[in-house]
Amino acid sequence: MTRTISVKGVGKATAKVDYIVLSMSLESLNMDYDKAMEIASAQIESLRESLEKIGFNKEDLKTTNFNVGTHYESNRDHNDNFKRVFKGFKVSHDLKLAFDFSVERLSQTLSAILKSNANPDFSIRFTIKNPNNLKEDLLKDASENAKKKAEILCQASGVKLGELLRIDYNWGEINIYSSTRYSAFESEPMLMRNAIEFEPEDVEESDSATFVWEII
């Protein structure tokens, strides 16, 4: 019977931020369906026009989710019972804008968004443009980490590390975003004119895989 040793290797890697992902949400609500759609269309057009004025292309603004539905609220009636009341048709539009990291470009983009008539809710995240290099570094480090652990365990146990028999790895998604938080004044575009230089935290991630060797 083949004797084996199973070791979990943990890889760690860091990468410098070079990309910004700006997520935005637009909403319109109206008792009339056509009017709700008209408002939603006007919002997106206003946003696109503002962004095109500072050099973005129409296709740079990507839709990540679009939903049209009815909106109800629960109110108490004269008998103190809850009753669902129709409040109109609600259009929700989630969008994403990504571009190379630049504090000046970020400030310029936020100013353009806030000057539009779209009034979106938005969030800002810092990441890396090509995550494949980071993923490769993670796997290499996990492999080296596992082998080093296995060699130490074998040496301490008076056996030798043999042939690698199996690798178990879960090909799941990893987080590739910096932990840096960035907040902006959503109602004061004048305050976004002057960019303050800052350096986001590096993207730091870990991943693991299990390696099984023969021991001799």
C-alpha cells in the first residue's frame, strides 16, 4: 500500500493598483410606465454626455444590470392593518465605468458625473487591470509553500518525499480589490475640482491548494 502525505499549500501575493472601477446605480419611479422609462432614458443620456465631454467613449459605460418592475409600499389603513399600495413603475439601471488609475482622472470623472442630471449612487474600487499575473503568482507560491512544508515533515519523520501524486484545487473567484475606501461628496461637484494625490493599498490576496505526495 502506497504511503502518502497530504499538505495544504497557502500562496500569498500582492500587486500595485493600476485600475479604477466605478459602479453606479440609477433609479426612476413614476406612476406611468412610459414616463418612468422616459426618465430612465434621460438619466443615462445625461450621464453619457457628461462623460463623453471628458474623453470617454459611449461604449466605456457598461450596463451590469437592468430591471423594470412595479414598486409597492406597505401602509397602515384606518383599521391599523398593513396594506400594499402601488407607488409606480420602478426602473433600476446599474452601470460600470473602468479606467486606468489616475487621481486626476478620477477627480475629473466624478466631477463630470455629479454635474450630470443623472444623480446616480456610486461606489469606487481600486484594482488591477490584469489579474492573471496575480493569480499565477498565488499558485506558484502555494506550490512552493506546500513542498517546503512536506519536506520539513518528511525530514522530521525520517522518511523521504517521493513522487507528487495529486493536486486538489478549487477554481473559485478571488478578490482582486484594494482595501482602500474612497468617498466623495455626492452633491458638491465644485469640491471635486482639485485632486489630492494618494496611493491606494496594494491588492493583497491568498489562495490555497492541497498536494499529495508519495513518501518513501
